[in-house]
Amino acid sequence: MSKRQGSEPDGTGLLIHALYNNPLSGKEIEARSFAIIDREAPEHAYSDDQWEIVRRMIHTTADFDLINRVKFSADAIDSGVESLKAGSTIFSDSNMIRSGLSLARLQEVSPRYGRDSLVCYVADDDVALEARKQGLPRSLFAVRKARSMLEGGIAVFGNAPVAVMELNRLIVEEGVRPGLVVAMPVGFVHVVECKEELMSLDVPFIVIEGRRGGSPLAVSVIHALCSVASKRKKEEPMA
């Protein structure tokens, strides 16, 4: 193993000194991580663009069991990329997702993106008040408040299955059609059912089957879609 590739601690016994002596940037560590994932991943049927997303999810969790659990509608990636290129509003069910999304990555796809393009209403006073009045989760009323933005927008769920359920209702009963739904709520109540219901609807989706999910995974999907969009932009023929 070359000195540049070394990862063993030196005589001090501390691993960090190996990094001091053989520097690796964040981008180099990420690239090495992706290479390990590609090498160790079991066989799968994902397309190259789909694998870009699943691989980023594995990078986020170090969990190869996600393979074959991540489901895509046929139009998910194309629709998601077009929504990003248009600078479509991104609605999330938690402020953790909103905070975790990289504005720099989004702006590489569309300069229209600004902090106001990332929306989460779950902590708003009017949403909390309505939730108390009706004895229902705030996430439901946050989705309802975002109704106009969901048409053609990107809906990202990593926390609240009830939010997915309310979006499903808006799709079926009110004809709302998001540009993409990233449905990755985690938990035990309504989680499996809300994902299955969403996948039965005629909307673009990326979903983790079962109880798994979480805000970091939902964020990783959007970042991976940005990478796909940027790659496609570079491959477009010059006018």
C-alpha cells in the first residue's frame, strides 16, 4: 500500500496522525466511499441513475439492506430532475430536512433556488393551533397549508406518515400532482400503509418499502438527484 493510500496509525497510536501524514480531502473520502460501495454491493436491477440515488442512500447509512427496498416509479427520476431544473418548491415534513438540504447543490441545478424555495410549515403557529383544535398531528395541517406549492413541487417526507397520508388524499380527492414525492417516513404506525398507498397512485415517487426511513435518507435522495441533473446537463449537446 502506498503512503498516499495508508490509513494505519503511526507510532503515536492515534489514527488521526495517519491522516495528517497522508491527507485526504472530503471529496476524496467520498469518492473512496462510493468505490467501496460499488465494490461491495450485491447484484441489483437498478438503472445507472437509480443506482446514483440508492448508492447515496447507502453512503448516508452504511446499510446495504436498502438495496431492493428502494422503489422508483417509472417517471420518478426524469420528473424529479425536471422539477429541480425548474427550481420547483421543495416541501418537507421536518425542519431537519429543510436545514439539511444544500442550497449550493440545488443552485448548481437551478439558480432560481433560494432559502424561500425550501418550505416546512410544521412549526408554524397556525398549524399548531389547528392541530390542537382537531386533535390531529401538525404534519397533516402543514401539508394542507402547502397545497398550492405541492402542484408541480417536490414533496419530501422523512418523518411523518400522516403527512404522506394527507398528500395521498390531496392527490386522489383534489387532483394535486407533485413533480416528485420522496416518501421515507420512519416508524411503526401508518408507515408501511401510507407508502403502499402512495405507490398505488399515478404520481412520480421514490419510496423505501417497510418501516425504514428518516430525514437524512430523504435529504440524500434530493442531493443525489442534483448529481443526476448535473451529470445530464454536462452530457447535453452544445447548442
